[in-house]
Amino acid sequence: MTELILKKEIDEKKMKELLAFLESLGIEVEVKSGITKTVKKDNEFSLAVGLWENYELNSSELRKQAWQRNK
């Protein structure tokens, strides 16, 4: 499946013309509107993800325990 994303809203007439053009080329078209995807950029490391999600740990406590082992 190939996905085509239109960045801006277009008026209904242009949308109908675009759909007619694609269908004239034999391309099956499905229209979905109002779908927005946002990418959340999370710069902070979190121990609540993955292996450590069910443990009561925070990053500073984990670092403190790790440094004590090396002494």
C-alpha cells in the first residue's frame, strides 16, 4: 500500500477532480480526513519503559547504586 498525504486542506471541487484523475489511471482510492499524526520528541530517558516498567526505580537512585558497587 502506498499512502499519499495532503499537507493542507483542499476544497471539495479539487478533491473530486483529484479522485477522478486517480481513478482514470486505474488507481483505487480511499479518502480519510481529519487524521493527524503528531510525533512526540522525548529527550529524557525513562526507566518506566520496557524492562524496568514494573519496578520502583528512578535514574538517580540507579546511578547511586551503580557507583557504590565500584568502590
